[in-house]
Amino acid sequence: SFPPDLGQGVNAAMGDVDRLGKHLAGESDSKPQSLGQALTSFEKEAHDEAKALVWMQVWVYPHQYNLPGWGTKIGRLHFTIFGVLLPMFLSRIPLLGKRIFHPPVAFMLQNADKMKYREILTKHRITWMSALALFLTGFFWLLKVA
């Protein structure tokens, strides 16, 4: 059996129902004219959202599966440090915090009704790239000083 991934199964399903209704009613951005066009545009949008959600399940929260050996312990440590503490700390840096460092994915998922999964994934990736750049800058600065 599999654990509930991020607890987002029902949320994603409800989002799909809402999104499909909007496409069928012609309230989406693409304003389709026929049932076929509505279903095609819904499928594209739903696919992109599902792809982002699956990526987050696999890469952001791998600790939730019972991995062999030290895998689960390393996954939990990784999640605690890099999934919660680091983003929480970095997102509070004045001026940069809200622009390039975003809250942990788990916190952003609490606002998933206001943000699409693609937006959450994009913010997560921006945070990681920014944190990596900050780390490498500090590392090379220390090498230069030493």
C-alpha cells in the first residue's frame, strides 16, 4: 500500500472538477467553442498540474516511503533541513526573502486553493537555485579567503 502523497489526492481531484467545469462553461482563459476544444484545453492544463504534483511527491517528499537501510532517516533529515528549516530561514531575509526564497512546499500547499501546483513547484525551484547560488558564493569566498 502507498501512503497519501502530500495529502493532496482529494485536493487535486476537486481542483480538476472545478477546472473541468470552468472549461466546459467557457470560463477558462482559452474560451473554447466546442466540447472537444473544452476537453482538450482542460486536458493540457490538468496534465501540467498533475506533472508538477507528481514531481513534488517524488523529489520534495521522498522520505514518506519506507526506504531500505538509512534511506528513510536520511530522507527525514533532508526534509527537515532542506524542506523546512532552510526555506523558512531564507524566506525571511529582508528584501530578498519574498522574491527569491519562498516558504517550504508544505506551507505553500496549505494555500493550494490560491496557488496552482505549477506555481508552487516554480517557487520551490527558484528557492533551490537561489540557495545553491548563495552556498556556492560563500564556498568560493571561503576558498579565496583561506
